[in-house]
Amino acid sequence: MSMIHSTIRMVIPGKKRGEALKILRSVAELSRVESGCLSSHIYGDLQENNVIMLEEVWRTEEDLKVHMRSDEYFNLLLVLEMALKQPEIRFNTISSSTGIETIEKARSHAR
């Protein structure tokens, strides 16, 4: 079974940033307790002040679809309407995942 990695990158006007972050924090907190949510985080871009990204990982595509039909996801859609330009939205299917062992393996072959 494959996990789903969801990212939404949006450019929010400075005057709407506080309101957007308040809503996104609520969305992330509620998502974390939903069945099938493996993680939900909000990030700011250090190079572009008005950029906010929401990143979530879901156990299955069905778990994500249930989330998309929820009230909190509707609130996320309201934040997307605040964006200065079309948000970048990606849903990536992950069939496997590794960690530091991949770096260690690559580095050991470099010598």
C-alpha cells in the first residue's frame, strides 16, 4: 500500500498572513488526530516572506479523500482563495521510504 504526500504552497498577502496561519494551524491540529494522518505541518519560506506551505502525509489515498470531504479541509480551501496567485498543489504517491541509511550507503561507495 502507498502513502500519499500532500503539499500546498501558497503566497498569502502580508495583511492576511495572521488570519491564514490561524486557520492553517487549526487545520493541521485537527488533521493530526484524523484516522490515517501520519503527519501535518505548516512551513514558512525563509526566502519569500509571504509563502506558506502545508505538508501532510496520509496512510492511504482513501484516508486523504475522507480528509478532503471534512469541514477543516473546506477551511483550507478558504485560505487558498486568499492567495495572491494560483497555489502549487501536489499529491505524490510514496511506495517506499528510507532514511539516513541511504546517505550512509551512498557515502560509503564514494570512497
